[in-house]
Amino acid sequence: MTPRKRVRLTGTIQVPLPPTDAFTLFTPTGERAWAQGWDPQFPSPTTDDTEPGTVFQTDHAGRRSIWTVIGCDPGTAIQYATTTPGDRAGLVTVTCQPWEGDTTLATVSYDLTALAPEANVDLDRFAAHYPHFLEQWRQAIAQAITASGNPT
């Protein structure tokens, strides 16, 4: 039996907003503002998409993933359990801390395990490109903030 990979990745990006405003960009519906193709679908209606226990699904790059909010400190941190059946499962955590002026330092952590031997290669690729992945997030967020008229 081929062992399954596990990757633990952490990185930071600067968001040109105060932490409470930056935090909303990492909520299930808030991510729509900047993440192209991000369209969470909620099987059960919700009034607060950050409430622990909230479940949603996404389709991205031909993969359907199931997400569950497992922790939330409003305005500061949110944690998700995520599973892409037959591919990977794990945790995603985003923590927002005040930085210089009205800027936020967002720490983004992924702890993922391959569910099938063939998923090992994808996890290796994800890990190798993680800094670039976060840079893409930073750029997309900055563009969304500029487009919305928020000063940066």
C-alpha cells in the first residue's frame, strides 16, 4: 500500500484593510469578492456563514469539495474542515492580525492529507507552489479592494 502524503503549509499576506474588514474576505461568501470562480453552495439556508457547523460545497478546477466551518473568532480567525472525496481532506485556517496602520497580516494555513496514492503528486505540486498561490491571493484581494473603491 502506497503511503499517503500529508502537507502542512503556512504563509502570510498583507491585506490593505483593518482586521475586521479583512476577515470578511476569508468567509465563505466574502471570498466571492476576490476569488475567481469561488461560488459556495449551501445545502441548508444560513444567516451566518461563519457559524461553526455551517456546511457548503464548491466546484473548483473540476473538483467538488465539501467544507465545514469548525471554528470562528469573528473578525480574527476562521477554520474549515475540507474534503475533496477521493482526493484530499484536511484543515484550512485563516487568522487576521493588525499590522502597520490599517493593514492586516493574514496567516493562511493548510494541513492536508491525500486520500488516494495518486493524490500525492497534486499535494506535492500544491506545496511547491504555495508561496505563488498566496501571492495570487494577495493580488486578487488588492484588485478587489481597489475595484470596490476602498482606499488601499
